[in-house]
Amino acid sequence: MNTVLLTGFEPFGGERVNPSWEVVKQFHERRIDDATVIACRLPCVYGRSVQVLNGLIDRHRPALVLAVGQAGGRAGLSVERVSINIDDARIADNLGQQPIDVPIVADGPAAYFATVPVKAMVQAMRDAGIPAEVSQSAGTYVCNHVMYGLLHCLAQLGYGARGGFIHTPYLPQQAAALPNAPSMAADTIAAGLDIAIRTALQTEHDLNISGGALS
Amino acid sequence: MNTVLLTGFEPFGGERVNPSWEVVKQFHERRIDDATVIACRLPCVYGRSVQVLNGLIDRHRPALVLAVGQAGGRAGLSVERVSINIDDARIADNLGQQPIDVPIVADGPAAYFATVPVKAMVQAMRDAGIPAEVSQSAGTYVCNHVMYGLLHCLAQLGYGARGGFIHTPYLPQQAAALPNAPSMAADTIAAGLDIAIRTALQTEHDLNISGGALS
Amino acid sequence: MNTVLLTGFEPFGGERVNPSWEVVKQFHERRIDDATVIACRLPCVYGRSVQVLNGLIDRHRPALVLAVGQAGGRAGLSVERVSINIDDARIADNLGQQPIDVPIVADGPAAYFATVPVKAMVQAMRDAGIPAEVSQSAGTYVCNHVMYGLLHCLAQLGYGARGGFIHTPYLPQQAAALPNAPSMAADTIAAGLDIAIRTALQTEHDLNISGGALS
Amino acid sequence: MNTVLLTGFEPFGGERVNPSWEVVKQFHERRIDDATVIACRLPCVYGRSVQVLNGLIDRHRPALVLAVGQAGGRAGLSVERVSINIDDARIADNLGQQPIDVPIVADGPAAYFATVPVKAMVQAMRDAGIPAEVSQSAGTYVCNHVMYGLLHCLAQLGYGARGGFIHTPYLPQQAAALPNAPSMAADTIAAGLDIAIRTALQTEHDLNISGGALS
């Protein structure tokens, strides 16, 4: 029996909910294909978030790790292509830390590419009528930090697990308090994550279709 | 027993669905407060759409008429404040007509303001966690045409019915085929319309809160 | 000798400059075709702005009146199609007034359409490489207030003068203090206004081209 | 005497000009501080663009290399933080090539960070009233390709030259043909590049200020 480790984040930036955890928690112990999902909530804290994640990977040895986070302002689910080795916090994290231009791993590579099949996951979600896109940047906040930490951990362990990161729009209840912010219903996000996980489990080689950006 | 006339549109512009009708049709014969909803689909056709609407108003003498249409690219439900006496079609309608700068009613007033309580409807939707906003323009396509035709008809009949127009975002399945387009789940749109109708039925005097735009 | 009355606004909303006045003031006493421009600055104040404008029209009896204002966030020069008979202030004006849903003219028409050739002005600017568009809403702040007041005044006077309103983007120096705000250089705005004035003076019948919005 | 190598691109994607080259060519042989600028135009072609660039670096041994490219849709000058080791072309380049998910350098690092002082350059431009921002992604088209190739080349040569990449908005004449596209006048871009080059030459250690993105 394979394990899928699925993580969401606690709220940050003054929000009372984080769509990632609101949806991810519904997946705990769900069976997808021949795998079982373990859902965990990460703190929105530089350093601590990756320590928690590494501990979970150590304990569960998942075949697939998908971290999910909130990207307020985006309109679709975005599957991140790459994480970069830098922390640059526009706002303080939940412990008040605000690192600026600090490497995540002192001698780590400049970036890690996701090892999940990004294009196939985006295409499968779109085919199912769920807005999705490839993203070329996971930012420089705790989401990018966790994605980099995750891929670094899996690269170090070397047992062949795949890792990736998906950003979600705001929930409607969050957008209702903001002017003109796009949002996505929790049910739509959940349907998208289910497809993304399923696709990641079933797809060995990613699709050869463009998902690039001109700039 | 009061009647609420609720209209949606058929698809246009190459789309296969129109979120307005997908949601509005669910309301047919629904009881809201002491009123019953009659849901009808309007053609996306200049002229004909208003003729159909006028026929429905004649037959049902509704206390409230709410027309609903698709506003691709908007992120929330928008309650229109005003309709203007002009047709200016960026694309042809479903009969191939493309009027440019033609008045809707030859000697009609330059504009009609909605007679539903726009601010109260927006506020009630937001309070329920549904993204909503006041809109200062219904455009110059068939939606504005129907809103103007509706308010002109009610003004002519003079029996005290209220009229308004709500624009909806794309459905997720429509946005999935477009780059970065915001969308709203049918369930969220439906919840919003229910609240909007209920608020319109219950609110005599609109709220004295700002819903304006700087430009 | 014809007179063109060109107005800009004083700064508002915490800004230190208003692009409309920064550019408009350069036009004072400029000769365009067979007309001479008189440039004046209006206060960003409900009521007072229109009183000043009416006084200027009385004194100068211009053949053309073009009011110009700032529309922060827009990317091109926008020629307004219509003004509506409502004040709804999202922020206080420069005297601290913040009217909500108050008619501009108690028994005035619901709206006035611009009497300048909107489409021709937009097309001429675009042909000259200046980003421009038809706008379907001048908002509900002092800009719409002045546009409505202007067109009401000209309609009352009835001597055949034409009136219109153009919104400008931020200047680069304003956008430099904001995240991702579009802007336009003062030289570009000035080139656009020159063309717009020239086109308004030379064009009797507007172009029959679409400048509408779907929503 | 130091040399600054400044590159722009030829037009691509159906455009007739590329703002990067329109502005960069004005800098040829200009003296900035104690350095002289050499301005060159690169083809918008995967592979060939980097070969040309490498040849220029070999010949001129510049102390600073700044590549400039067009980012249609952005509102300000964006100084790129990082380039990633992937080509993923949404449209064909000027030779018809459209690589998908191909590494730029087969065994190269996953990414290179700019070695110019990104934050200081952005801040100096903003202080001078020019819209500018730090960008977390240079895309996956020929711009990112050249930025990666540039930083790889300088890293291999190891003589201490610094390299960076700046994206420019459309010129007004390009945006005039598009709906609602932001643009920047050539003079504003030129003023920004002058400041950016000057700042890069004068700043050893970058500013410790946030320029990050939440997502």
C-alpha cells in the first residue's frame, strides 16, 4: 500500500482560514487508486514548516508528497514547476520572522524542479473542467520555502518519491471581503486535488505540451 | 402570492453554456419568502430578448424581475446599478446582428437606474461569504439591452414592480479553457442569487453605504 | 476664433499631483486648428467643481469643452461615453464630502451621453500609437460629477457646444510608488489630448465602429 | 575603462518593434560613470541568442552585462531575480523552434540568480519616479534562456563580471493595438535603464529590503 502525503497550511496574513488546509483535511485517510492519503497541516513558519514536513516524510515514507498552499489573487489551481533557494518575506510569517534574501539551504542547489508530472496534472484538471495552470514561480514566501525543502529532502533521501506543490485561489468567503478577488469553491479545489493526485500516481512520463510563459 | 420573474440567457460568443441559465433554471417554481419564482431563458438577441421578456412580464405581473447574465472575466456576482440607452455590439448576437451606437428605445431616457436595492443585495451576499460588488456599467451588449428594456417596460407599466440585473462570472468549466480567467461554482452563484432575491423582496429602502467607483 | 475649454483636476486621494492638470496646464493658450485653448484647474470637490466649470463656460462660450481627470489603474486614455446622474463617493472629496447615492441634478435626466465624437477620438489616438479606449463608465466620483454637470450645462445653454471627458492613467512617478500600476508619460498623454481635441474639432459625425463592452 | 554590455532583442511574436532594442540601441557608446556601453541586438532564437551573447562577452570582457527584453503585459520595468534551466516555448521563436521542457545547459545548475544588485536597482528607479519591481520569474521563453545563458557564461569565465536581466513593458505604440495593455514610453524606459546600469556599477552589496512575492 502506497502512501500519499498531502499537506496544507494554517492561515496567515490576517486570514481566518487557509483554503489549502480547509480542503486538504478532507482527504485524510482517503483511498486514491492503490494509495492512502495522509493529510497534515503545516505551520506558516520559515524553518519549522520544513522540519515538520521532513518528520512526516521520515515517518511515512510516502511515494508522493504534494504540498498545497494559498495564492491569493490567482484564479486557478496552479501546479508549480520550480522552487528557488531563497527566502524573501514580504510580510512576517506566523512567528514574526521576515527573512530577506536568505538561502533556504546554505549549500543547496539554486532551484529544484517539481518531480511530479506538472503538465499532465494541469491537463487532467482542465479536461475535468477545473481551472488550472502551470506556474513558473512559487514566490519567495513560506510556500516556496516548503516546496524547496520538500524537494531537497526527497533528493537527499533518494528512495524515489515524487514531490510537488499546488497553489489554490482564495475561497469565496475570503474573496467576499476583498474588492474583485478571484476565488474557487472548496468543492472545486477538492475535485482538482483528487485529479492531480490521481494523475501524479498514474503518470510516469510527463506530457510533452507547452506550459511555458513568455515572461 | 407574489411572483419573481428570474431570467437567464442562452449561450453566446462560442460558449456551450451560459452560467446565468445553468443556475437560473434551478430556481423555477422555487418558493422564496412569500413569492414563487418563474425562471425563463432569454435568447441572446437584440430586440427579441426584450420582446420575450415583455411578454413574460405581461403574463405573470411579477413583483420583482431579476435578469441574470454572464460577465466573463469578472470575479464576483455584480449587481448592476444602471443601464444606458445604447446598443454597441463588440461581437454579433446569436442572430448575427451587430448594432453600433443605436438607441434601445428611440425616445427613451438616456439611462435607467435599477429599482432593486443594489447595495443591500451586495452587502447580504458578502455577509454570507459570496463575492459580490456593485457594478457601474452593464456594458453595451445584450445584457445592458435587456436591463434597459426591463426597466423601461416596468416604468411604462407603472404597477410598482422592481427590476434589476446581476452579472455572473464564468463557470469553472468555462474558465478551464481560458488562461487565468476567474470563475464561480454554480452552487456559489445559486446561493448568491437566492440571497439577492430574498434581500430584494425584504428591503424597501436601500442601504446608505458606498458602492461607488473612483473612475 | 473658437475657444476650447480644457480642464484638469487638482490632486486627490493623497496624491501629490494629478496627471490631468500636469498635462492640461501645458495647453493654455495653445492654438489647435482655428481654436485657442483655455486651460483651467477644477477643485476635486462635489458641487464646487461644477460651479467653477459653469462659470468658465459662461465667460468663454467655448465651442468645445473637454474635461480631463485621473483614472488610477487604467492603462490607456479613456474617452467616456456616458455620465450618470448619481454621486457615490468611495472616498471623501477634497472638502471632506462623501455623498452616497445622491442625484447630481435633482430632476435631471438619468444620464448624458458625451457629445464629442468618442469613437473618432479613440481611433485617431490609436492610429497615432497612443493607447486609448472607449469607456462605458466614468465612475461615480467627482469625474463623473463634472462630466454630468458639463453636459447638463451645455444642454441647458443650447448654443451647440460639444462636451466630453477623458480619463488618464497615473503618471509614472505615481505608479512608481504602487505595486504593478500601469502609467503613461506626460508627453504621451499630451500627444493624446492634442489629437483628441483636434479630432473633436474636425469631426462632425462620429465613426460607425464598435467601441462597446460585452459587460 | 570598463565596458558595459547591454543587449536588446529583435521583435518577435508578430510585433514590428521590440522595446528592448528600440531603447538599448540609444545607449551604444554612451559613457556611464567610468564605463562605456556597448549595445547589441540579439536574435529571438533559442541557442543562437546565447551564442551571439557569449561571443560578445568573449570579445569585450565587460564588467557588467545587462540583457533587456520585452514582457508584454507588465506595467513596470522588472529586474529579474533568477533564471531557470528550462526552455518551454509557448510560441515558436524567430526560427520556428518551439522546445518544450528542454534544459538550457544539459548538466547545468537548476537555476542562476542574477549577480547584479536587484533590489538596489529597483529602489533607485522607483526613487527617480520610474515604475519598477523585482520579478521572481523571467518566464521560460528566449528571455529566460538568454539570462540563464548569460549567467552560466559569466560563471564559467569566472573573471568577476556581473550579469542581470531587465524586462520592459510594451511601448505605447504596441499597446495602442491591444485592449487595455499597459505600456511605458521609450524615454521612461531609457531613464530607467540608465539608473539601473549606474546603480549596478556603483553598488557592491545589494540592499537588505524585501522584494519578495507571497506566491
